Amino acid sequence: MKPTPNSRELAPLLAFGAHPDDIEFACGGVVARETRAGRTAHFVVCSGGEAASHGSPEQRAIEAEKSAKILGATLEFLVLDGDARLEMRAEHAMKLARIIRVVRPGIILAPSLVENQHPDHPKLGRLVRDAARLARYGGVEELREHAAHAIDLLLHYAVTDEAEPKDMTPLLIDISGGEVMALWTAAMAAHASQSATRDYQQLQLTRAKLHGLKAGVEYSIPLFSSDPIVLDSLVQLGRGARSF
Amino acid sequence: MKPTPNSRELAPLLAFGAHPDDIEFACGGVVARETRAGRTAHFVVCSGGEAASHGSPEQRAIEAEKSAKILGATLEFLVLDGDARLEMRAEHAMKLARIIRVVRPGIILAPSLVENQHPDHPKLGRLVRDAARLARYGGVEELREHAAHAIDLLLHYAVTDEAEPKDMTPLLIDISGGEVMALWTAAMAAHASQSATRDYQQLQLTRAKLHGLKAGVEYSIPLFSSDPIVLDSLVQLGRGARSF
Amino acid sequence: MKPTPNSRELAPLLAFGAHPDDIEFACGGVVARETRAGRTAHFVVCSGGEAASHGSPEQRAIEAEKSAKILGATLEFLVLDGDARLEMRAEHAMKLARIIRVVRPGIILAPSLVENQHPDHPKLGRLVRDAARLARYGGVEELREHAAHAIDLLLHYAVTDEAEPKDMTPLLIDISGGEVMALWTAAMAAHASQSATRDYQQLQLTRAKLHGLKAGVEYSIPLFSSDPIVLDSLVQLGRGARSF
Amino acid sequence: MKPTPNSRELAPLLAFGAHPDDIEFACGGVVARETRAGRTAHFVVCSGGEAASHGSPEQRAIEAEKSAKILGATLEFLVLDGDARLEMRAEHAMKLARIIRVVRPGIILAPSLVENQHPDHPKLGRLVRDAARLARYGGVEELREHAAHAIDLLLHYAVTDEAEPKDMTPLLIDISGGEVMALWTAAMAAHASQSATRDYQQLQLTRAKLHGLKAGVEYSIPLFSSDPIVLDSLVQLGRGARSF
Amino acid sequence: MKPTPNSRELAPLLAFGAHPDDIEFACGGVVARETRAGRTAHFVVCSGGEAASHGSPEQRAIEAEKSAKILGATLEFLVLDGDARLEMRAEHAMKLARIIRVVRPGIILAPSLVENQHPDHPKLGRLVRDAARLARYGGVEELREHAAHAIDLLLHYAVTDEAEPKDMTPLLIDISGGEVMALWTAAMAAHASQSATRDYQQLQLTRAKLHGLKAGVEYSIPLFSSDPIVLDSLVQLGRGARSF
Amino acid sequence: MKPTPNSRELAPLLAFGAHPDDIEFACGGVVARETRAGRTAHFVVCSGGEAASHGSPEQRAIEAEKSAKILGATLEFLVLDGDARLEMRAEHAMKLARIIRVVRPGIILAPSLVENQHPDHPKLGRLVRDAARLARYGGVEELREHAAHAIDLLLHYAVTDEAEPKDMTPLLIDISGGEVMALWTAAMAAHASQSATRDYQQLQLTRAKLHGLKAGVEYSIPLFSSDPIVLDSLVQLGRGARSF
């Protein structure tokens, strides 16, 4: 009944982003690591990023496609209320749930729920969390077309330092190693329009360096589970980060 | 430099308890699961349990030996200040660190740090946490006899429901399955002197049942890491508990 | 000016649920205890439960009526946005406030505000909390038909373990004793359509057993007040739960 | 087995203070209310207050005796490490546990555990909490002289605003009414040596006024239980504070 | 690039309130202090206060104008969903962001985000927080008319004691001194219709007295920043409040 | 009565460290900034750092002297229980309070109280916090030699990322600018014996870079006040950090 480790390894990764570059900047390294290991990955971007100071939606769509490709992921746009206009609507959660039933992922990546960040981020995080529940309820009318699906794990990513939740144990994913770092850096660089004014890329690499130093590796990216994690044995666990 | 998964699997499990029955009641099922899988386990009990309403220290030592044996673990007593008298002393942490250097475990189990429980529990939890640091510092005079040792992970167990930390993501270890449950129940029953007045065993089985229901398995035991967990890949992770 | 203990005892209990079985599963034992003691109880169910994997709305309405009757409560349906579709709308709070003014309860029971549960639960909890304020504001146009009403206490219930708030002192209501437990169990069993797939009933009885063990009684159910509790004297207080 | 409401009403109140005026300033109004209602009260003061800027220990002992008498309480001094010198020692908890076994109280009052206040306060709060456990353990050698005793409830008081715990539901005790307020004010005034430099009395009355405004009464004092509260029925509960 | 201290001193203060009297009651003293020091202040009131038990919207508008004038501030009404009907809508945040771009303030004052208060308060607080972000994003269509503007600091005020956030360091603004206190008191008194039933004014003065006692001054008002505060040097900092 | 801004600017800075390099690594940049601005600074190092994997106490004392000198600070050693052996003793707090009375600082810097770091750090942080209270109590026998002294502000520093408190608003001190950064880097490099094995310096520069990116400056260091901060006006405040 419960998925065997093997089926879990093969289950696709599904990542949701509020803007065209969120997934890549926040956790592109993790995606690269997983796709390199043979997992398929799919990105769902929920706005055209039209409220940004730079870059037209058309330009950003091209950049997003290019960036996802570098990471080995496919990408679709699912526009909800528009950039900087996202609201908590039940119908949004339904649309996200529908995608979950279609993609049938093992792990979902979504923005963290920390409130004090871009308003679209925690809202999308909550909508995805709710959608992951709806996807496994049998009686939802709009979702009947696709069979119910229960995911293995919902992991939250943080687009900035402040968006890292304070009351969850971080899972630090080791992304060290030339290929993964090179892919991540290239994926961020693909969002050329966003690199003009502020150095998001520098922020992310500095964060990954800091998390890497804590983890005793070169670079790492933190993810957060708001649900308890079920393990068959302690052997599954990695190490604790306590290098200083 | 960092331990390979293989070496980690083989590294012994080291569990610390403030009283002769704490380890078994709080997480005996996890120990059974690990020893069944081929890992060695060693228990360090830090008082004779002489303040309990029932059972002499002699009787309790015999029960503890028997119980550890059922779980496949070895056991030693390391008396510090005595039952219900434990104090935060640096020399205690040194003694615990010395044992860590001798046993050289991958994973350590220790009581949770939640304050509102038997006063010895959070104190021992803190002492073990400090000891795990001391064990890897090269310059500590009293520890020079044994080579410095860095553990993989310190996991906290909760002797009661209230002792479960509220700001850490629980790791629910699946202990379902006849053999492990039978061994755990037998290990608890081996503490015969403690079963006269209150039903600790019923408490633990009820807790494990509740955590099992959440995890979508029959029985499970929660453990807690106060350090971030370092993972090489998402494949290592299990499932999230969200069955209701 | 402040209600005498006597008037408070007689004031009705008003319970809100997002789905037809929420009140009964989460705190049916408390309701039974209060109605046995002579208090009237009224349930307001805010969706037909149509998103559940099993049971048609018609079937569930019949089950809910039967279950409420067993507990000695009356029941009404107040459909808002529909099951799994609830949104935070001011007009919903107005509708709930209107019912509060009509029923004029002393104590209100509503779902907890913990976010990580069925999305309808914390939303309804917030709406009820807001409604309890609106019910005592004199100037609200839509509510003018009924005199303003200030409740004594809003208590939150938790449908699952995870829904128990972590930063409020639990109030453990002792529901031990044959009649109350029998009524609660029968009320849960009355929701026959919901018992096919998952064992909600077993979850609730295991939770009540665990809370009972902590409280030093057979079974108990936790409730949570987000407001401070005003007492005339310490004599009103019960005991603290610290049995282990 | 569990104490009947009647026996609980008659059980004495036992209050612990780190300095000669702590109990009176923090919760003298509650003590007056209880003794007026026929309950006996006993104060244990754990230092001579010799580190204060004003007042000799001899003077302060006289003031404390006078103040306790006004509130209807008896008083004893139990000097531990001295004022501003209190340490967490197991032998202190043993001494406090011995007094608990002798007085056999229903309710204990002790300082809150909030760290950022006078260093003696949270330490005494922790020692009392531990002592309340030791008092009911049957096997503690030093306590054998007196029968084990389980209290009903440990309530923490806050000497200042900052000492009020943030993660517990406050219990606001209504102390309005001429006699109780007059007794409390007189009890604070009895600590004449402490009134010269800073207006502690004004602080306490301002706090009680503020808590009263919240509670919808004239004056109230907050107390905090770190254990869940066990209730036989909702009738025992008072009102929620939500006056604004 | 970063504003010089001088330009910051001159930047206007912009305060948002959900009801006609919220700003004045919660932090009128701070506004008076700033306008006395030569800063301009502007109030935006987001409902007519029509749900209050007393006072018509027309009456309240006159009172609000009068009160703002006493504090040296200008005032505008921006009606969103109406009193007790506020909802989290992206278009509201846009409207607030437009005002921010027009007024171009250094510091913004907005209600705290604590949930358990009048439902309009935390909603407006969140909308203002989001608006302060939108105001500096270059690409937002509706805001194109006015140049993007980045504020220096968003500070939250608390209308009641319970609305003070628990996980932020309070900034206690000293408002002692005859003129400021007299202006604040007069500004509160100007809301004559709201003084009939409950003593809000007494609540606020009691709170300010208590915060003053903590700060070692006569009266002070707490404000809260949810963002870290950037300082050029420690000389900018005041004192810590630790008078008892 | 309250110190004028002018006297506060001139008051010395007093920093406490558990080991010879803690102050410099955690907040050397802040010290450099303050001494460059004309403030005197004094370091108190509470162990010889003899438990470190590298560097003899003699060597480390020389390095510490050199490092303090680079930052413009004087330094003294006050050995308490020894490195990795610090205990919470009242007599330690007395010794620290005596130094506070002698140095008479405006601002004190001490390690953060976060538990999960080197065991000596939070213990020293607590001892310093207690000492700052003792220093202003008039009646403490051992301290009579020196006049009582009340500091302006106690600020906590974090030696690592994990040691940053989660429930206090960070104060980000801008340390950008060639001279300060050069002095800080040189001060860290002066601890040559500690640079062999782990890159503490890289950790600190990465942290300061990350905090700088958040603050919109090049480099910044976070400090934390556990007491509310008293301000005469909002003009004293800097900007909020919200650059992404």
C-alpha cells in the first residue's frame, strides 16, 4: 500500500513558482541534482512576472523556458490572478490540484508560508498545500476527471533568507559538485532581465555557501517539511549540520 | 571526509537514559528496528532509578539488563548525581563525551530538551548535546586518551507526549510489524517493578498507535533533530505524515 | 452586569463544524457531557461534505441529524462556499454572527486555527472568531434585526492531533464514564459513510485515551481558548494534568 | 481517587517567593481573595532580600511578616543560596519538596519561568516545578519522613509585565471589590523599605488595572499554568477576556 | 543611494487606520511627538466606522478630522469594503500602494498583524505591508502614474494589549512631557462618540503608563518592526527598558 | 536622570567573550566601527580557549591581544571554569558585575542565549545578562567597593548563523566601507591558530555579506536586544531591511 522506495525514486518532482524565476533562484540546484539522478521534473509558474521592475512577460517566458531546460525540467504557465495580485481563492487550489493529479508527483516543491515576503509567495505556498489535500479527496466534482493522488512529501523552499521558516527542522540538500552548481548558476543567469538591477544570483549563492558551511559541504539549499517525515529506518537519514 | 552511507549504516547506535527504563519506554521500538537491521546498540543509563515509587536499584538494574538484551543492546550504568538529583555540571558532559569517543556512534539518542517533564530528562538531554560537541574538540585535556569523534546525528526522544518538542519537524519511525512490536512490548514488560502503579506501557503503546495513525502505518515513534539534517538527495527522504 | 454563574450554566452551547461529522468526531464527548448536565446544544454545519471520498450530501445530512440527536443537540446546515471551497469572506462572518445573536450561547465551539489541516477548518475557525466579535457590535446593519450578544467563551476543538494549537494551555475535559463515552461512540458510528475507508473513530478514541492518561482519567478531550480566561476564584479551577 | 471539588476547596494555598516582597507584589490580591474565601495560605520566602538597594534583612523580615498577616497568610523563611545568588541545585528542590509534603497544598504559586527578569525568579520557579514532582515520587530518600503528596495545580505569577509567559493562556483572577484591593494595597505598603526609590506598587496597580480592563472588571491578576487544566465540565470555566 | 539621515528626518509620516479612531488611540502620542518635531503626518482611514455601537459615519468623520488636526496631521478617507467587512483583496493593496507613492513617506504606521483582535486590524496591517512592497516594484500597471517609492521603515502599532506582537522587540517611544500627552489626550477626547460606552481612553493611558514604567519614563507607546532595523552605528540606539 | 544622548555616545563599549576569538569573529566589525567613531572598547575573555583543537592558551592570548589592538580595544582575561567547562554559578555573575561597575559601559555585547551552540556561549550570555542587573542593585555585598551602574543596552551577538535568536528583531549594523572591513578581516586573521582547520573567517564574511545584501549595503552584522528599546523619537531609527 505504501509506495516502495523504488517507486518513490521514480515519481516525478513537481515545483510551483509564483513568478517565472522563483523556482530556479530558490532551489534550482536541488532540481538539477534530482534530474541528474534520473527523476523527471515539471515546473508550474503561476504568473507572467509582469509587475517586476524589468523584463516583459514575453521576455520572461522565454527566459523561464530556457532556465527550466537547463535544469532538465519541463515548464507550464498557469496564470491565476496575475503578478502581485494573487488572492486566496478555492478555485485556484482546485486548478493546482488538477495539475497534481495529472503529473502525479512524489515530491512537490512550493514557496514557504512565511508571511513577510513578496505577498504572492506565501499565498501560493498555502494554495499548493491545500491543493495537495484536495488532490487526494475522492469526491471533489471538478477533479473527477483524474484519479485521486496522494503525494509523498510537500517541501517548502525559501526565496530569501527571511522566508526560511523558524519552527521547522531544515533539510539541507547538498548541491556541491561542479555539474550541479554549474547548471544552477546557468539557470539563474538565463533570467537575464532580472539580473540588471539587483543581484539575486549573488544572494542565492551566498545563501547556499552559508548553508554549505553549516552542513560541512561546499553548497547546500534548505527545504522545509510542514508535515512530520515518515521513515522506515534511521539508515535513511543523513547527517546533522553542526560544523561550527 | 564525510562518512559514506555505507560506513554510516554500520556505525553503532548510542542511547542515553536518565533512568533504567527511559530508553526502552520512549523509543525501544526504534532500537529493536535498528538492531534487527544489523546495527549494534549500546545504552548508557545515568542513575539507578532509586527515587521511583517502586523497585530497588538492584532490581531495576536486573530489569534494565534484561530489557536491553531483548532489544539487542548492551548496557552500562554511569551514575552521575543520582536519580532526581541530576545537575548541569561540566564534568558530567565530559564523562558522556568520553563514552561517545569510546563507542564512536553514528547516531545518538537522548531525552528531549522540553523543560516541563521529569527534571532529570531535559538536563541529561542538554548534557548529551554538549557532550557530542566536546567529543569532537581536539584540545580537551580529560578526553585526550581517545581520538576525537564527530557523530552523524543527535536525535531526541520523548518519554511522554508533553516532552515532544513543538518547534522541530518530527521524524516518525515506522515500527510496525510483529517482531519489532513484540520485542518492544517485551522490553517494556521486563521493567516489571515499574508496571505496578501506573500504566507506562499503555501510554507508550497509545502514543505509538496515534503516531502510527498519523503516519499511515500501524505504529510509529517520533524522534527530533535539533540540528538541520543534511541529505545528498531527496531520494533519501520518506513520506510526509498527513493521513487525515 | 457580568453573567452570574447560574445564568452561565443555563446558556446554550453552540458548535460550528465545516463538515457534517467534524463536531462529533472532534468533541462529541464534550457535547454529550454538557447536554447530560442539562445544557442545550445546537450544531451549525457549514457544508454538505460533498468533497469527501465517500457518502452523498443527502446521506451525510441524515447521518449528521442522527448523530446530533444522539448527543442531545439540534442541528442546522448553513452552506457557505461548499466543501473544500470555503473562503474568508466578510459576509460569511455576518451569517455566523446572525446565528450567534439568535442562539445567544454562553460557550461556542469552533475548529482550531492551526493552518496545516483541512483548509476549511482553520478558515471556519477564523470566521467564527470574527463572528463572535461582530455579534456584540451594535452598529452592524445586517445584524440589526437581533439584539447584540456577547458570548462568555470561544473554545477551539482539534479534529486531529496536528490541529491542537501549540501556544495555548489545553483544557482537558474529562469525558470518562460509561454513558458519555457510549453516546460519543454511537454519535461517531452514526456517520456510517465516513467509516468505510479510514478509521477516524479509532483516531479519536486513541487521542482521547492519550489525553485521558495525561489527565489521570480514562478519556478526555482537549479544548483551547485563544482569549485569557477570567475567573472569580481559584476554586473554579480543576487540576493540572501531570500524571507521568 | 481524584480529589472531590470539596476537598480541593479546603486544600491550603502554598506560595513561594525568591525575595521578601515578591509574592505580595505579584499576586497578593489573589491570596487575599482566597483567604477571604476561607482557604489557608502559607508563604515560603527563599532569601532575606539582602541584595536590594534599600532595607536590611531584619527590616524586610518584619515587613514580610506584617504583609503576610494582612493577607491572612502564614510565612516562613527558607534561605537557599542568598539573594541574587540562587543556583539550580537538586538539594534546593528537595527542601522545597519537603515543605510541599508538610503543607500538602492544593494549589502552589511560584514565579514564572520567563528568563529575562531578576535571575532568582525563574530559577526559583523551576525549582518549585521540580519540587512539585519530587513531592509525589515515593522513593526519594530525604523525603521519606513525610507521605508523598500530589498537588492539584502549579500556577506561575509574574512580578513584572515582561515576566508573563507568552505561550500559555492567562488565567485572569478578578480581584475587584473594596476589601480585596484594600488588603492587597496595604500588604504592598507594608514593604515600606522597598517603596522609597521605585514605585513597584504603582507598577502592580497599573498592571492589575490593565488586566482588569481586558477582563471587563476593575482589577485582575494573571496566573499561568504550564500543565493542561483538567475540568469535569465547561460549567467550571469562567468567561473569556475580550472587552475591546 | 541610501537616504541620508537628514532626508529621512524630513520624510513624511504616513499612518493607516481601519477605523476613524484607531491611529489616534493606538499611537496618537507618537504622531504628536513627530509633528512637534517638524515632520508632516498624513492619516488614511479605511472605513467610516459604521459598525460601531455608537456614532454615525458623518459624526465620526468630523471627529476624526478634528482629532487629526489636534495631532498636526492631515487626513483622508479611503473606503475599502466597509467597517467589519474588510477582506484581503489585491486591489486594496494597490490602492494603498498608490497613496504611498503619492505621499512618499519615510515611516509608515499600520495596525499589528496579531490575529486575535478586531478582524479589520490585522487585515489592514497585512494589506499595508504588501502595499509597501508593491510601491517599490517598477512594473505594476495601475501604479505607473507615480514613480516607485521605497519607504524606510514600516512600524506596527497595537490598538490593545493583546495586539502587541510577541516575537518582535518592542520599540518604546517616549511620549512623556506635557505638550505631547496633552495633545494625545485631546485627540482621543475628540472622538466623543466612542467615549460613551467603554473607556478606550483609560485603556490607552493605562497601557502608556505601564510601558512608561518599564522604560523608566512617564509614558511610552510601543511600536514593532517586522523587518530587521538597519543602523549606521550603535550611537543611534536608545536605551533598553529594564527598570524593574 | 536619564542619560543624555551625548553622555551615551561617550560611554565605553564592553564586550564579553567565552573564548579568545569569539568577540572578534562574531562582531569585530561593529567594534571597529565604534572605536573609529571615537568610543573606547574593552574586551573580557572568560577562558583561555584551551579546549580548541589548535593553539595553546599562551599562543591564543597573544593572538587575542593583537586582535583587540587592531580593533582599537583593550583586553583582559577573566578565567571562570575553563574552556568547555563553564557552569552557571552566581559567583561568576558577581565577577562580571564587578567589571561592569569598573568599566561603566553604555552598551554591553555578549553571546546570544540560543541553546544549540558551543555550551559556553549561551551560559556566558546568561551570566552577563544577570551581571548587568546585579551591577545596578545597591545592596550586593561583594560589589560595594564600586558604585552601582545601570547600562544603557545589552546587545547579543551570534557566533554562528544558528545562534541568531528567532524571536527578536535583528539590528543590522552597517559595517561596509574599506577601513572597517579591513580592520575586521585583520582582527580575524590575527587568530592564526584558529584558521588552520576550519574557515571561521569565511563563515563570518559570508554571513556579513548575506546580512549586507538584506540590508541593502555591502556588509552588516546582526545584534539582538532582549529588552525593548527606548527611543526619544522615530528620527533615531534607521531603515528596515527589505531589499528583496
